[in-house]
Amino acid sequence: MTRVEIEFCVPCGMLDRAQDVQHALLSEYGERLESVALVTGDSGVFEVRVDGDQVFDKDEDEYDVDAIVDTVGEHVSAAA
């Protein structure tokens, strides 16, 4: 099963954004995910990793919850 980590900057106040992504992933893929973990970080980090592979980095990608969900979905489908 697929594991997702959402690392977010605590001092930057990105908890709401991380929770939005977490909720969207769980709503879309539910039991097909082993876990969707929130990982605290700092220095402006906001990254999403699937089974250890980075699929989103706010420094390189435009923040779009739907796009993140779709990208994670590619990994969920591949693992099925």
C-alpha cells in the first residue's frame, strides 16, 4: 500500500495547507492509502512524498491541491 508524507513548515503557519492536502487525499483514495502523515518542518518547507519519492515541492511546483491529489493518484494506481 501507498504511504504519503506531507512535510510542512510549522513557523510559517502551513498546518492548514497540509491538512487540506491530507483531507483531499484521504477523501479521494481512503483505504487504498496505508497512511497520510503530517511531518513537521521549518525553513519554509512544504513537500509531499509518496513512498519516499518527492512528488511536490512548493519551491518548484505551483500549489494546487487537485494537482497534488492527481499526482499521488498515479502512484496509488501503480501500486494497485
